Amino acid sequence: MSFFEKLKRGLQKTKNAIIKPFSELFKKLRGVDEDLLEELEEILVCADVGAVTTDEILTKLRAEIKENKIKDSEDVKLALKSIMRDIVGEGAEIKFGDEMTVILIIGVNGVGKTTSIGKISSSLKRQHKKVVVAAADTFRAAAIDQLAVWTDRAGVDLIKHSEGSDPAAVVFDAISAAKKRNADALIIDTAGRLHNKKNLMNELAKIDRVISRELPNSNRETLLVLDSTTGQNAVNQAKEFKNAADITGIVLTKLDGTAKGGIIFSIKNELNIPVKFVGVGEKIDDMEKFDAEEFVNALFE
């Protein structure tokens, strides 16, 4: 099954939240007027697009309707699709070069960090990248064991210490192992304590210093994992983490669950952080790099 087919399958609830009511709205359409736009506003807000981003979408749609004298429902739909495509922007890929790429994974507990690391590792391995994973979340009970299960499924190496060890020490050993094994990517799991806790910020800073010292020329990525089923709360989490870390991308999980999917538009529009991976299933290969064109096409397909 292609990623596009997985996306369409996984986004069924999203389509039910956005496109189904949108289609029903046009079935009873008498004209392209303010009543239509008000109903469309309600649909987008209910689909977790968010008030700020919904307002921007409708402002642009009004301008399109006025400028092009749009009166047909299909033309309104095409205009909306184009606007949403522009807002979500281009998907951004993990950067690889001559030096190793270090991918720091952050996020609160429960969002799917561990499974995301396994799935991203598997995705990179399918691209013929050699991956090493560092189990630097040493405080959560069973975190290391769970990560071991997923890295084993992905077929990549895991560097770990005992529970309660210094995370920075784990990262140091993982960097040494990654160098010896000539790895293309080192993925680092981190503790998922609340983002406003000082200890977590200090821990991330210590890990950062180890990476900067041992791999000064590495390509750096900091990916924030968010649970799409939490709606606008995910945007709030992203805002808090952005204040404390240089986030280069978002991993959006559980789009195949109860998520309405509009959260992707809010994240990109309000925070200007690209979504790099999306999870649309529970299997090891059910996460791929985000493709904006395919995402919007899957919504409207």
C-alpha cells in the first residue's frame, strides 16, 4: 500500500470532520454568500484548524471570491483547497550530508515518542541510512525496554544504560558507538516530563553540550512529537517547547485515531514549524515523511 493510500485510510476521520460537512454544505447551497462562509468557519474550527488560522483562510477565500467573481460551489472548493495547500506549505526532509545527522526527539509523555522513534528509524533504514538510537529517557519506568522493542522491530542499534543513569552519559556513549559504526543518523530519545519543568530544560542543555563537543559539525534536528488527537492543546505544547528549544520539525502522531487533522494547518500557520513526519497507523512502516500535496489531496480525494 502506497503512503498516499495509507494517508487516505488514516485520514478518514479527518475527512469526516472537514470534507463531509463541507460537501453537505454545498448540497444546499443557494449562492456564495456570507452565510456560506460563516458555516464554513464553523466546520473548520470544529475540525481543529483553530480560530486564528480559520480566520486567515476565510479572509483569503473572501478575497479570491471577490477578485475572481466566484459563484460556483466547485470553484469555491478549488479555491479553498489551494489556500489550505499554501498554508500547510512544503514538507521538509531530514538533512543529511557528509557529517552525521543527530535527531533529538522531544515531547511530553504519552504523545507517542517511543513508537515514533522506531517508525522513523525504520523509515530512514528503508532509505539505506545506518541508524543508531540512544535511550536517553532514563527516568520513565520501562522507557528503555519499550524503546528496545521498537528498535529491534526497526532493525537498528540501541545504546542504553540502566534506568536512572545520566542521560548525557548515554548520549556520549551513543555518539562513540555511532562514530565507530559510521552511522548516518543518531536518534536520541529524551525524557518526556512536562515542558515547563526546569530540570528537563537543564537536561536538554547538557545533552546539547555533549553533542556540540563530540560532533561539532553534525547536522542537527530537534523534532517535537505531538499527539494530533489533543487538538489545540498540541499547538499550546508546541508554543511552550518552542520557547525552550530550537525545534526544526514536528512529528504528528495518531492521525488514524480520533484526530480531526486540522491541527496541521494551525501548527504551520501559527508557529511556522514544518511537519516532517506523520503517523497514520500502528505498524512499523506506518510513518513517512510529510508531503503537503498528498495530505491536502487525501483530504479532498
